Amino acid sequence: MVDKEEYRARIIRTASRIFSHYGFRKTTMDEISRALKKGKSSIYYYFPGKEEIFEAVVLYEANQLRRRLTAAIKEVDSPPDKLRNYIYVRMREFAKLSNYYNAVFDKNLDHYEFIEKIRARYDREELAIIRLLVYVGNNRGTFAVEDSEYTAMAIQTMLKGMEVPLFWRRRETDINYRLEAILTLIFNGIMKKQ
Amino acid sequence: MVDKEEYRARIIRTASRIFSHYGFRKTTMDEISRALKKGKSSIYYYFPGKEEIFEAVVLYEANQLRRRLTAAIKEVDSPPDKLRNYIYVRMREFAKLSNYYNAVFDKNLDHYEFIEKIRARYDREELAIIRLLVYVGNNRGTFAVEDSEYTAMAIQTMLKGMEVPLFWRRRETDINYRLEAILTLIFNGIMKKQ
DNA sequence: GAATATCCGACCCGTTTGTTCCATCACGTT
DNA sequence: AACGTGATGGAACAAACGGGTCGGATATTC
């Protein structure tokens, strides 16, 4: 049925909201079903169990993240703006994902390899994006780097480095300050001295 | 002992953080004790039970709210600025309290009357503050209203009206727009036409 | 009206959780 | 050393919870 897939999607969206707030363990099936205004057992018609819903949610969020990031790049034109936009959106969206990290590190380590697989794939894609941005900026004469590949890897490393304090719930201002610092560092180190 | 009260305060601060994130029901004693790096049963040396901790937390938050609001008023001088500041801070702080509302409306209606008592007291105090602000602004010639008392009540009603959609998780921009709308409405209706 | 898709109330049962009990520790006083 | 006292936490427990199952009800389609 066409409706069945549509309803699965609706479950995913709803569950995503609740999971992101309470984490995997603290979110109950009853809660999800109540949010959907359906009986608890009805959900089992669409999903085998709680874990499968969670995996579908993570997959859904990953796709959404990808979409937002590509949109952020297309939004502006110049390479520095693209990079800046990308980093900002990445940070903002990752902050929302902190709950998933909490959920994962909660206690149930069962999903760990599943998460890791998604993460690895995302890392590969991100590196390609950054590399392209650097490469294009280089060609246009805005950037001036020797090796796009390794420069991209360096940038990605910095971004990853920002995730840890992000998840450790620093103050908003602290986050922004760090973000600006990273940005100016990246740009000052990358921009062609005119 | 002096330390005992101090430790009670520490428990309250820690529990406040966890309650505000997960709500009353989903916060466990074990979690609180782990955050305090103490044994679960040790907490019962300071509080009779979970509910009492929650009540102490709500009381603590209420006092903090009061302090922040009075500070917001003292921060600026002119009556319109005071009112604007008050409303902004009130909205921001109330948004943080939404978790308490969730906790209360969760299922356990036991605390309801306790919350209501605190709320009633806060309402009275707020009305007095607004009334004073209006009154002073009136005297200074910045405002021009007939009856400070009823004007204050009208303003308070508007503020209360904003709580509902606020807790219904609208978009940030929507909130700000509504807030600005309320502010301009209040000011345009209250400011002395020069 | 049979067949099928969708939904749900009631139940099962292992786990969680708030709370109690009691042994222990730290430590100042006698 | 012995003792009292403030403070701690491990163990145990009763009650509630929560994921999942099942049989049947209800809706939809043919």
C-alpha cells in the first residue's frame, strides 16, 4: 500500500521528536503511540520493535542533515561563504543530534555499530564536500592551498574537534565564540593574502 | 549543621537541571544521586522523597525567576524600557519552565495544588510590579493611562495569553514576532502620543 | 459478504525505581 | 580507647512500568 509507507514516515517523524527530547531509553512505545493517537500495539503493524523505529529515525535524520547541508551550500555563491555556511549549519544541526549521542551512550550499546556505520558514511561524504569547496575556492583564486585533500581533512578534524564540547553542553555564547574562532582561523589560514 | 543546608541547596541545583530536561516522572533518584556522586540512599538523609525534592526545586526556580525579573527592571531606567525588559525576560524564563509544565501535566496530578499555590503567589507579585511600572511611567508623563490597576491587569492577561502558544513549541521566529507584536501593541496603546 | 488491511484492549513478565534498613565510616568528645 | 553522632551507601523489596504478544474487533476493498 502507498499509505503504509506514508504512515511509517509519520511514525518516524513523530518518534524523532520524542527521541530527540528524551533519548532512546526514556522514550516509551506508549508515548509514541499516544502522540500518534493510535493504540500501542498498532505501531507493531508498521515496525517490528522499538529499536527498528530508532534506526529508521536515525536514518531519517541523517538524510535530513544531508539535505540541509547541501542546501546551505547552494544558498550562497562565493567559496568562503559556502564554507562558512556549511560549518554554521553543520554545527547547528549537530547540536540537535546531541540527544542521539546521549541516547547511544545512555546504556544500550546495541546500536553502536549501526550508528558507527552511518557516521562513517557521513564522514566520507563530508570530506568530499569540503574538499570540493576548497578545490573550487582554490581555482577561483580565493583560496590558496597546496593540497585540497589534506586541507579538507584538516578542516574536518577541526569540525570533529568541536563536537565534543558541543555535546558536553557548554554555554551558547561559548559555542559561538569557539565557532567564530574556528572560522577566523580557517579563513585567515586559507584566504589568499591580497 | 551549616553544611547540611548547603548540601540541600546543591541537591536542588543538580536535580533542577535534570528535572528541567526529563520532567518529574522520567527523572530517577538514581540519576540525581549519580550526578551528585553520592549513593542513592544518601539523598534520603536530606530529603524525605522524590516529590519533596521536586517541590524544593520548583520553589528554588520560582525565587530565581523573581530575582531575574527584578534585576531586569533595575537594568534600565525609563519606564518603557523597564516594561520591555521585564516582558522579554519573563518570556525567556517562562520558556525554560515549560519542562515543569510538562512534568506537571505528565500524569502525576499530585503536585497540582502545590504548583497552583506558587503560581497564584507569583501572579499577585507580577501584577504589583506591572502596576508600579505603569504608575511610575504615568507620573513621569511617559505613559498616559486612566487606571494603572486595570491597565496592569490587561497587560498581565496578554502575557498569560502568550504562555499557551509558547509552550506549544512554535518556531523561534514566530515567538519573536508575536512578542514584538505584543510589545508594539502595548506601547502604542500606552505611550503618550507626542 | 468474504477477504484482507488496520487497529486495539488486555495480558505477560522481566526490569526499573522509589524507598527502607542496616552496617559502616569519619571524627570530634569524653 | 570508647563513645556518640553526623553522614554514607550496599542490599533488598514491593510496586509500577514498559516492551512485546495475541486474539479479536473494526474498517476497507473486491
